[in-house]
Amino acid sequence: MAEIKCAKCGANIPEKAAFCPACGAPKVEEQPQPKASAPTPKSEPQPSKSIPELINSIFTEPNMFIMIPLGILIACIGGLIYLFSGSVTGLRAGMIVNVFGCLLIGMFLLMGGITIKNYDKFVRLGMIVGGVIMVTWTLSIPA
């Protein structure tokens, strides 16, 4: 037979007693904590971010300063492959790598001009126009 400690004075309270025999405080029984149940799976997973939040998190200023030089490097590597290749396959591979680098530059210029609001409006306009020109140029190259 387990006895419970009084919350007020700390004396032992018999199991059948409703009040503490030492101070008269009502017996407070500890109720077991409900166990945390696992969340029930939903029928459709909810996206963690909305599309505009996702776009704003990708096309940030630090990402632009990484991706645009990377696009330039990729475009230069493609140009070198194209320039020094002696076969038709090498020419095509160089052209594909070059186009991919230019498309990367154009996409980050375009979307950076749209999403980064702390630049001057004319700088943003130049980024958008330059991005549109690069994207349309790369998409107009015949395969």
C-alpha cells in the first residue's frame, strides 16, 4: 500500500484518506502525464514553403554572387571545349555546356532582378533586361 506525500507539508497521506492528517490539506493525486502520440499522417503532404517564399529563398544576393560566376565559368569551359574540339560530338558538347552556363547566368540575372528589392530600380531593370536577353538567346540556339 503506497502512501502519497502531502504537497503542502510533505507528510505521508494514507491511500484511503482524503486529507493530510498533519495539516489538513486536501490530497492531490498525481495524474499520469499523457504520452505524446505520433501525429497522424495526413492524406496530402503540405509544402513547407509557398512558391514565392521558395523563389525568394533561392534567388538571394549571396546565391547570385555564387551562381553568376559559376555560370560564367561553365560557359567559358563550354567555349573552350567548342574551340579546341576536333569532332562534331565535341562541338555539340561544347555548345551544350556553353548554353547551360549562359542559361544559368540569364536565369539568376532575371530572377535576381525581380526578387531582390534593395537594389536601385535601374539596376534591377538592367538585370531583368540582361537576363531576358541571355535566356532568349540560349533558347533560340538550334539543337
